[in-house]
Amino acid sequence: MLQVFIYDGDTLICNGQLNVVGGKYYGNVPCDLNYGKVYYLDMEFNGQNLDFHGEERLKFTYLGTVFLYTLEDVPSYVGEGG
């Protein structure tokens, strides 16, 4: 299970769970975001915190159904084995 958290600055504004099947994410995180505004994404996978190249949260700009980020921003596990 992938837990998704979206912040407006330091304020958690929505969260939700996505199912992971065969390495793909399925589901929806209902959240009322504003076009062009900057938000921050945080995630946990099966209770394990995920980081984005050492950063706790990924900064993104909401553009409707598209988020701006690069493939280098794919989260990595933090904890045992890094």
C-alpha cells in the first residue's frame, strides 16, 4: 500500500492510499488543488518513509492532471539498506 500526503507549505491538505500491483500504482487521492500553485508530496510504502534524493518532500506545481517532476525524482527507500 502506498500512502500519499500532499502539503501546502507545512500544512497537510490531503492524503490517501494507492494500491500497488505489479509495480504499478492504482487509485486516486481526492484533493482540491489550485492550478499553478506549488505543493509538496510525501509518501510511505508499507509504512516505510520514501525520500526524493535525500529530500523529505517533493516540490511540484499542480497543472490539472499533470505534475511537474523528472525521472530523477522517483522516490528511494530510506532505512535499512538505504
